[in-house]
Amino acid sequence: MNEELSQALERVIDECRFSGAVRVDRGGEPLFEGAFGLADRAHGIANTVDTQFGVASAVKGFTALVVMSLVGEGLLSLDTSVRGVLGDELELIDPAVTVGHLLAHTSGIGDYLDESVGDINDYAMAVPVQQLATTTDYLAVLRGHPMAFPVGERFEYCNGGFVVLALVVEVVSGRSFYDLVAERVWAPAAMASTAFLRSDQLSGSAAIGYVEDDDGWRTNQLHLPVRGSGDGGAYSTLGDFSRFWPAVFGGRILPMPVIDEIVRPRNDVPSESRRYGLGFWIHAERSIVQLEGYDAGVSFRSAYDPDAEAGYTVISNTAAGAWPLVRLLDERMTDERVTDPNPFWR
């Protein structure tokens, strides 16, 4: 274990009263792994390194991998018209919108969950959350949103676009989106603890997400769909993400030429100081690839440097919890001034 790295992480964990779990890997071996805070505040149940946490928008990467697997089979292409697959189910989507536009967040479609409006901890669902339990159920919140800008004009992050992608893959494959993710992404990556859990039916090993207010803490159960879909909502663990990245860049999920296309930067996103590929964030200057999630009671980032075969995962069951650790690890990941004889990342 890297003592200097451990001490730096533990200082931040203490300062921010971190609730969640963090792991740093290099060459397949953990340099640091630990869990802190409570998975269930009412019953005093502690988080562990095996706890399942919500990962929110990290699911967009899984969705992209499923879509590209269907492209490889000839059932889709990046130029496939979304309306050509869905017909008039979502009649306000411009017929020019393609699968590729949705993957790259350049479609211009109106978003059912616009993260630029309001606070992340607001009650944002337009229908009772228990009504959103399957991908098809999301049609109730996807309908009625006019185009926000012309197709392909610019990058604008869009949650709804990835739920639309989940609908598209169900139509062209005749299979459940949830089954496709499990079979085509999680199984080859040996992610046995990752699942689309219902928030009202969590396993005993899953952390409850929490939102802080003036009266203390409340759960996030009424803030989010009862079950996620193509844009977010799965639960996962540190160990599963430590296996995910080597599986992606080892060609065990899709052939490497396809992975290279997925993580090829398509858009610079100055507001995020990053770039975006197809379902994955990419560092502004390096080949470091990221998945990130941020929602009521959830904060998550997992980053991987395929050249160094090194990465980290930080998961918290609060919306603010992960970010102090993420900032520290991002600095360590890219700071060439680090002089520790056994430095993290090099």
C-alpha cells in the first residue's frame, strides 16, 4: 500500500466526513481501498468495500457499450434514425436525430431531467417515481419535450437521450435493456454485484442514498425513478469497477477497434474541462477515460488510464460526498511533480 497516498486520502476523508467507498488500482492491484460512513443511517449499518452503491449516470457508458454491440451485429448504425426505429412514439424528436447524436449528446432533443435547472436534491420527477420501473414506462416523462436546438449544433448533456437509446435497443433486439446490459457488459467484465435494483427493494448489501436538509438526513427514494434505465440508476461496487476497466480495454466486452471509436473524443466541453466520446468522458489532454454519476443521494466517479493500467473509483451515498476525493485523485493522476518513490500512477 502506498503510505503517502493513503495518508493524503485519509486526511480528506476525515475533513469531509466522507460516506462511501474508494479504491485506487495500479496494474490490477489495489494501492488503497476503504469504506467509510453509514449505508443505513437509521440502523447504524456501516458501508463496506463490498457495499453496492448507486452510480447514477455511469450507466451511460454501459448503454453505449450495448448500443455499439448491436452496431457490430448490424442491427443498428450510428446513422440510424431514432424516429425510424420508434416511429411516432416520441413525435417531437426531429427525424434527423440519429443514434450517434444521442450517444454524443448532440441530438438537441428536449430533456426530461434537465440538470442545469434547480438543485440536484430537488424532487424532479414529473410522475410518481414508482411509475418508472421499466424502460417503456419512461415514455410518460420523455413525451412532450420540443427540440432544444437544431440537430448536431452543439454538445449539451441530455439524460433523456440515453433512455431513448435504451428504448431503441429494446425495439431492434426484441430484448429487455436490462438483460442486454447484464449479458453484454456485466457478465464479460465479471461484475456479479452490479444490478438495476429497485430503490424500494434494495438488497441487504446496498447503501441507501441520503439527502441533507435543515432537519437532518432523509433518503433519496422519492427523488429518483424506482428503477433506472439507459441514463442511470444501477448499483455497483468497488470490486466490480476494478474489473470493468481491464475488461473494456482488454477487448473482453467489445473488440478494441470499437472501444477506440467509443473513447475517441467527439466534443470539447470547456465547462467541464473535459472532452466527450460516446457515453464516456475523456480527460482534456490525456487518454484517461471517466464515468461519472451525480444525483440526489449519489456521487460517483471512476477513472482509468489505459496506458498506465491504473485507475480509481470513488462512490458516495450523498450528492456531495465523492468530489473532494475525486479532486485529490485527479491531481495525483496527472501531476508529474509527484516525487514519492512509489507514486500513484507512474
